[in-house]
Amino acid sequence: MPRAGLTPAAVTAAGAALADEVGFDQLSMGLLAERLGVRTPSLYKHVAGQADLAHRIAVLAVNEVADAIRDAIQGRAGRDALAAGAQAMRRYVLDHPGRYAAGNAARPNGPDDPLVPAVERVLASWAAMLHGYRLAPDQEIHALRMLRSNLHGFATLEAGGNFQFDADVDDSFTWMIDFLDQGLEKHVEGRSG
Amino acid sequence: MPRAGLTPAAVTAAGAALADEVGFDQLSMGLLAERLGVRTPSLYKHVAGQADLAHRIAVLAVNEVADAIRDAIQGRAGRDALAAGAQAMRRYVLDHPGRYAAGNAARPNGPDDPLVPAVERVLASWAAMLHGYRLAPDQEIHALRMLRSNLHGFATLEAGGNFQFDADVDDSFTWMIDFLDQGLEKHVEGRSG
DNA sequence: GCTAAAAAGCTAACCGAATTAGCCTCAGGC
DNA sequence: GCCTGAGGCTAATTCGGTTAGCTTTTTAGC
């Protein structure tokens, strides 16, 4: 019997891919083992259990989202940066709904959990993008929270099939980006919200 | 042995309450049975199984959200209506995170699923509120989707503990409502987005 | 009031998925 | 060519959901 050559990273990657296919809530150790051509208990040589697997997928996902947003924003500013970053995130959630769900469900296990810096990377990218709008400093946190709420909400609703199909969702997304951009322009330093 | 006097509605209500306490993902038939002072299999006389229970909780939750928003908007218009409706929804999610999660996870089982009219009630309230802003007709759907995204995203992020505590979340929420209101005012009929 | 039947509870048993224990073997270093 | 440990396996346990089938309460009709 030749070995399968698994590693924690390989198991995590396969688990993430499987979650995207069947849905995060349908992910099971048995299904993943089958996918990897191995018996279920063998997975425990690489991950501590289902909770550990889910957490590793979450860390992977959040870091991937962070990468995608950073790359999209790179070299752009203002509306361009907002639109590119938002589209990158939306694209990611549509392409990888399972691992994004894992990322949402995860809670840090402690102060040195790698999930924490991963989340911070995402927030740092958004903060950098917003910085281009030159908001009053005390409004940046509010704008950041609104942006997160908006994009997270849109992406999850869309990925969950919660939008009816009477109007093009792409159009709605573009409209939303415009709305956000114009509103942020109004909040340039000195104006009240 | 006296009877417990359960009904499908009573089981659903208890399940919803339990989901709020322990989290929707931690809800189990065994735990609910214990809470109701009954053995697990007895629950199957009232609900078809865990999936059916989750679905009933979802319908209950969406209808409760619809009620809350309708009541909050009642007699108000413009920014008042927006703020009141949004706060009502936020309050609901904070008070009932478990059943709200059930509502999000649910998918209609068919065209005559009671979940469908429940969701429509929510959308109808938001649409009525937005109507007060006199947007161009072809923009209403986009504004509705943005509003849903925003409020759903904010509520779930807050309920999930995803906002750090460096700034008051209430302030962020108010700021967001102002942002939405001012943006919508800009889109009064005739102006492009 | 008596009885039949439906409703609502129970116990026992089954099933599937996660997990644990313990064995066996392949791969690589001496 | 052995020795060791990592990585695979089978077998067994546990737990939660579910089903089967029995018992008892309630209720309707007489």
C-alpha cells in the first residue's frame, strides 16, 4: 500500500475545496477522506479533528481574501480602489463559498491564533483604501464598519441565493459601489456625517 | 405519567428560544427534549425531525422580523422610518441571534412554503420605506438590495462579535444610517446613481 | 359511565459520523 | 541490511438523530 503523502496543509486545502463544492455545513471527515483516497481515521494524523480542520480552512480563507483584496487595490485609489477591492471580495465569495463560510464561523482560539493577523490583514487593506478618501479620523472606524457590513452582507446574500432574479445582480453591485463612493466623497475631512 | 401537552408550535417556540441561548449550530434534538421535560423521540410526534424543526424556527423568525420592522416603520417616513426599521432589525438580531441564524440558513422547500411569504413581508416593508425617498423606479431594486446587504451584514457581524471595541458600535450604526439616508436623498428621482 | 380509537408519551434498537486505540508497514538514516 | 517513526489501516466506542413498536392518556360517541 503506497502512502498518500498527506500533510496538514494538503488536508486543509482539500477540505477547503470540498467545502466549496458541497457547502461548509456538509463537509465531513468521511467525505474528505474519500476524496483524498484514504480512510477516515488517517486524517487524524494530520489534523486534530473536525473543529481543527474547520479552523484551518478558516485561516486559509481569510488569508486568501486578504490577498485578493490587497492585490486588487494595489496601485489604485478612490472609486477605482473601492470597486476593485469590493469586486475581488465578491468574486472570492462566489468562487469559494464554502471556505468563506468557514471563515465567518471561526472564532480565534487565543491571542496567538493565526486567525487574528489574517483578519487584521483584511481590515488593514480596507483601511488603506478608505484612507484615500481623507475622512475625518474619528469617522474612519465607522466607514470601515459600514463597508465591511455592506460587502459581507451583499456577498453572503448573493452566495446564499437570496436575491431574486428580476434585476441583474451585477448592476446592483455596481450601483452599490457608486453609492458608497459618492457618500464617502461627501465625508471628506471637515464635513459632518 | 401526565402528558407534557406539546404542540408543533410549542416545540418550535422552545427550539427558537434554545437556539437563542446556545446558538443555532448547537441546537440538538436531545437538548430541546431535555428542556421540554420529555424524551427525545417524543419530539418526533410534533416535528418531522431536526431539519423540519430548523425550518419552522426559520419561518417563525422571519415573520417576527417582519413584524418588528413593520411596527417600527409604522407612521414614520424618510430618515425616521429608516432609522426605526433598521434599529428594530438590529435589536431583533441581537436579542434572537439563534433564530435569526435559522432564518438565514433556511431555503424554501417549494413554491407554497410559508417561508416565501414571510420573506416577502420583510421586503415589502423595506420597499415601502424606500418608497418615501421617491427614487427612480429602476433604482428601487438596487437600493433595496443595498439596504438588505447593509443591515444584514451589520447585524450578523455585530452578533458574531466581529467588531472590535475601540469605538462604540451604536455610534457606528447611527453613522451608517445617516450615510444611507443622505445617499438616498441624493438619488431622488431624476438624478443618476 | 364505558369503550374504542387516536394522540402523545416511552423504551429499545438502528444508523451514520466523529473519534480513539492499537496494529502494521513503508521510508529513510545508520 | 536493520531501526525507528511517520502515516496508513482495522476495530471498537460514543454520540446524536431517527425509526419501530408498545403503553397510556385523552377524548368522542354511545
